[in-house]
Amino acid sequence: MPTRRRLLGALAGPVPLAGCSLGPRQYGNVQVGNRTGRELWLGLVCRSEGGPLSAPETVHDDSYRQPPTTSHRSTITDVVPPGSYRVRVSLAADRDADPVEHATRWTHDGAPGRSLLVLVDATSRVEFLTQ
């Protein structure tokens, strides 16, 4: 017959792990590839979708100067915690020009190295991918 100490240990052993996730949950990044051949101003707004007990909120709102590139992407790190977001990207030829807006939904699962890719081709068409 098990002793009282063993019985309590068996029941209480898994309790400290009961609400914890195993493994790291990291912020998501955004990578931008500007293949237009000219410098762009990029506005990036990430807004949480909210839920039954929380209202949507803006978790990232900033603008960046994006130089043209042919073979790599610029990375904006630690943009959003794990969750679901509406992402709005606005592009302009210079800081004072009227931007063209593009939008997508992004669910970041917290896995290390996850990114939303924003690729702007030579005709200024925007493509959203995840990595």
C-alpha cells in the first residue's frame, strides 16, 4: 500500500507544469524584400484580433526606410508575441507621399524563427508569405 507521502508526491508532481508550455515561445519577426530598385518607406501596423475576453489592440506601429535589394531581406525583429493579427503594410516612394496600403492576416505560433515575409517586386506588387 502506498504511503501518504508517495501518494501526495504522485498527485502533486505534475501540478507545477500544469499551465506551462514546454519549450520557448518567441516573438515573431517581419522580413521585407524590396525588389523595386528604389528606396521605399514602409509603414507596418500589427493589430491583435482580440477574443471573447479581450479587445483588439495595436501591438506594433512604426515606419521604416527600406533600401532596394536583390538578394536579401531586411528583418524587423520581435514584432509580435504569439497570437493572431491583422497586418497592414503601407508603401510610399518617400516619407511625405501618399502610401498604398496592403493587408493580410498572420497567426504567429511562437515557434523560434517564425517570420512574416513582405516581398515587394519590381512592379510594386506585394506578396505576403510565412516562414
